Amino acid sequence: MTRGMRAVHPAEHGPTLPGEAENALKIVVVGGFGAGKTTMVRSVSEIRPLHTEETMSRAGRTLDDAGRVSSKKATTVAFDFGRISIDARSTLYLFGAPGQERFWFLWERLLSGTMGAVVLVDTRRPTDAWYTLDRLEHHGTPFIVAVNDFGGPLHSDEHIRQALALGPEVPLVEFDARDHSSSKFVLIALVEHLHALAVRQKG
């Protein structure tokens, strides 16, 4: 995680229970509809994640503009939740926010008390992240941007930064939400970014 802090496999200390954690760190995974938030939480959580996915109905497909993600069969209607033990007393809690506009009202609660956020970007629809970035900036929540490759057209980092109006201070990483190691790399990048911000504020 931060430099000098290593991720500990649950088998080394046993899963940390919520009541035992001295340092509870909350991270929110956000992004547009169908960007891979549920997939990322599932791939990286050490516990069986809580999710609120429901089968997409015909009416829901119309409301959520599912034509651009026609292979999507289910959608999150509240939030996803996962957990990672950093060490014996520190636990990282992951919350995946729903991407559909009709559920954006839930974001206020999910962002409350958040240490930082991962913004997932689908290479096929990068501008879907605009609302996400606006909300995070409004709340003053630090974030990084993670580009989830769905096999769409390749985009350079410069193209993504221009499309989202990202400044050079925002880390931009590429990953595969289905892969545990790749998703863990994204979380490490976020925590290192938060650590760097904290050091600069102290200096």
C-alpha cells in the first residue's frame, strides 16, 4: 500500500473483523454505468462481497441507456461492498457506487467519510465519467482514474486526460477489473497518491 506498508494475506493474521479494526479506511469505487465497479470489488475483496445486483428489465434498459452495454445482464441498484485486511489492525473497506443516473442520490451517503476514490473509465465511453469527477471535486474527495480495458478502441493517456480534463496531478492507470492483482494495483496506486497528498500538506 503506502511505501513501507505491505499488503497482508488474510491467512497470515486471519480476516480482521469490523469491531477489531483500529484503522478503518473507506474507499469508494465510482464511474459510469457498466464501467466495471462491481467486477473490481468482486475481484479484489478478501470476503465474499455484498452486492445489490438485480437482473435488468426491459424498462430498466430504456432508463439506463443500456444499448451501449448490450451484454450487461444485471445492474447495481444500491452499492457493492468488499473488504481487504492491510495488517492485523488496519482494514480497507470498498464501496462500489451505482452508475445509473437514477441512483446518483445514493452517492452523498457513500462519499461521506471516504478517504479517497477510484474513478473507473470505460475506454468505449470515457466521457461517462464526467458526472463522477464533478461530484468528487464538489466533495473535495481525492481520487485517481483507472482505465478499464473492455477491448474497445485504444486511447493514449493524453487522449483520456483531454477527454476528462484531467490535470497532471491526477494519477491515471490502466487495469483489468476482472483480475485480482490488477485491481489490487489500482488500490495501491490510490493509497500511494493519498500518502503523497498528506506529505505535501504537512510540508
